[in-house]
Amino acid sequence: MKNIVLLTGSSHPKLAQRISETLGVELSECKLGKFSNQETSVEIKSSVREKHVYIIQSGCGRVNDNLIELFILVQACRMGSAKRITVVTPLFPYSRQSEKSQKKRLPQHQIGSEIMNSLTQNSEASPSMPQGAFAQSFMGMSLGEGGYREWCARSGTLVANLLQAAGTDHLIAMDLHDPQYQGFFQIPVDLIYAEPCINQWIRSEIPNWRQAVVVSPDAGGAKRATSICNKLNLDFALIHKEDVGNTKESMGLVGEVNGRPAIILDDMIDSGSTIGLASEILKRHGASEIYAIAVHGVFSGPALEIINKSPVTIVACTNTVPQEEFRKQCPKLRTIDIAPMLGEIIRRTFYGESVTQLFVHDEQI
């Protein structure tokens, strides 16, 4: 492959090295560091003039530092007369920062829960007052402590604009948590999926996978779970979760898992609470073994402790986020390597071949 340059940021150099080995292209030397005042320093050692540059940077670790580093890398390549700049973000930074998802992540006192409850419950006094979930999703508005309307920032949209302003020509991202962000770019975006890698892992690592039931831990992930069910010809179950707090009473199972292996499928494991609660429900309903599979294993806060204490047999995540340190703390953790897939996608985009063909599979095994 001529006239191609591979660069990596500080977030995940091991993944970049694996992609480099898959492609047979060496990583170009790039000096990354900090000045004495903690400003980011970037120096590309080789020429990028009239070359197609691929910059690999995942949204993990010190996310804000890595994001600024990515912007500067893109700008440096643009100033170096690169022909085309493609940013490869296995985990797109700030992809969870939509208005709806951000409100769910905020502590209750920050969204004026007492005021909101008084609005939704006092229907007799004011019949025209908005009711139920609609009242809690006023076009992204919530009420603050003083009764003022509080707007949640669309940080993911800002990141998209900044990437384009820095000089990005093309973006490759894997399994966006909020897929709507793909529409905020004015440049081509290849949204890819870890599904083929997950399917292969299920076939090779779960002994009796043909008897398994694929479980979505919430309604939002049902489409992802049913897609894998169709490819592997497996049954489907859903854990229904009401937004009344993270308690066992707010979750229930729709489907039959008694005496069968259960595979919990989610796009991301962050705090680990969803996986912990889902596994307990499946255990109570008689699941023989419980596996959890996620695309992005962030494991923040007490996530690993929750998983270690949960009934889950094995937790498998792709290496969009570095997993080495997590595996030392959690013996249940396994890693699904996505470097060969990313390498093939880079090769196809470089030669102008179809990326979609990678995700076309027979529905029957």
C-alpha cells in the first residue's frame, strides 16, 4: 500500500500496532507529549504530503486530553498538505452526550426531580399540564432547582463540528452509542459494527451456544440483539426496565431462559449496574449460564467489583478500549480483537472498495 500513513494518538497504541500488523504498514513516527504548562505537544516526524493519512484515536482514558491531541494531529496533517485525512475512532468520544441520555446520567437533584414530580402528579389542579414521560422530555428541557429551564448541551455535536473544522475528510466509528450523531457530520462517515466479531466469538467460545438465548438489557438494544439472533438463529429475550430508579423491582424479563445459557448483549459497559441487575434477574429465572458481551468496555467506578460479585460467568468486550489492566482485576473478562476488522476496513476505504460487504452474512448457520 503506497502513499498511506498510519498515525496513532496516546489513547490506544496497542490497537494501532495490531492494525499496522494486519495491514503490513508500519506506524509513522509521531512524538506526542506535554509542554511544561500541560499544553499538548504533537510532532509528526515523517512527510504526509499528498498521502492518505489514517489517525487512530479512541475516546477512552484521559478523554479530553486525547481529544485535543486528535484535533492537533488532524491540523498538523492538514498543514502538512495531506491529500486526505481519515480519523478512526473505535470509541467515538462524547457519543453519549445527547440530551436524553445525558439527563438520565445526571443525579436526580440536578434535574429538579421534586418540581418535575409535582408537575406530573398534580393533574387534577391543572389538566393542561403535560403528563408522564412527555413532561420529562420537553425537547431536552428540564426544570432546575429555581424553576428555570435547564438545557443539556449537545457535546457530541460540538465534537463533530470541531473534527471537521480541524480538517478531517472522513470518519470511521464503531457502534455509536447514539447513532444520530452520524447525521451531524458534513463529511463521509463509515459507521461500522462489531457484530461479525461478536458472532464469531459466540460460536468459538460458548460451548452450547445453539441452545442459548440472546438477552437485551433494555428496549434500546433490542435491534442489536435481534440482529445477532437472526444471524445465529437463536431465541430472543428482553429485560424491561422502567425509568424509576436502578432497583431490582423496576426490571422484569420478557422471554424464557430457564435451563438455557443466556447471552446479555449491550453496546457499552460503563458503571456495570445494568449488567449486574440483568444477570441477577436471569439467574432468578433459571438461566444455566450467563454471558455478557459488550462492544465498548469502559468499566468506570465500581464496575469491575460489581461484575466480580455478579452471577455472570464470562464478560467479553472488544478492544476498542484497552483491556489489559481490567483483565488483571476481573478474571471473568475476555477480549474480542477487532484489529483485523479495522485493518480490513482501512484497506477497503483506501482502495475505494465496499465496506458494507463485510457485514453481509447468511441468516442461517
